[in-house]
Amino acid sequence: MFAKLVAVVLAVCVGACALLTIRHLRTQAAHELAESRLRLQHRDNDLWRIKARIAASVTPARVQQMASRLGTFKPLAADLPPMEPAGERVARSAR
């Protein structure tokens, strides 16, 4: 009888240890996920600060000044053939 009682107590203790291990692993995973989200948020904040600094330093006059140093530009659309209206293309491809 005493051996059965010891076996039951040991089985309960092993089950409790297994549950505690699983709970600890879940808590650790949640902690790591929270840390990675916090790191990501800091990187996003850094990115937005850099973008704001760039936007503050790039004005239309500054862009025009930089472009004038590179030479003359022409529109890209000048080399393209004229486009047909979408309705005509659909009607022609259905024939």
C-alpha cells in the first residue's frame, strides 16, 4: 500500500514538473516576442526620425539645384507611343 502511495505522489510530482516546464517555456517565448516587438518599434522610430531629417533637408529648390548640376532632362513619356483608350483595346482583343 505504501509503495502505491509513493508511486502516485511521484507521478503527480512528475506531472506538475512537466506542467511547470511547459508554462515556463510559454512565458519565455512571450517575453522574447515582446522584446522583438520592442526592438522593432525602436527601429521604426529611428527610421521615421531619419525620414523626417531627409524630408527637412530636401526642398524643391534643393532638388532643382541638384538636377541642374546633372544636365538637362526630358520627360520619359516623350519616347512612348500614344496610348489607346482602354475600351478600344478590349474591343479589339475580343475580336
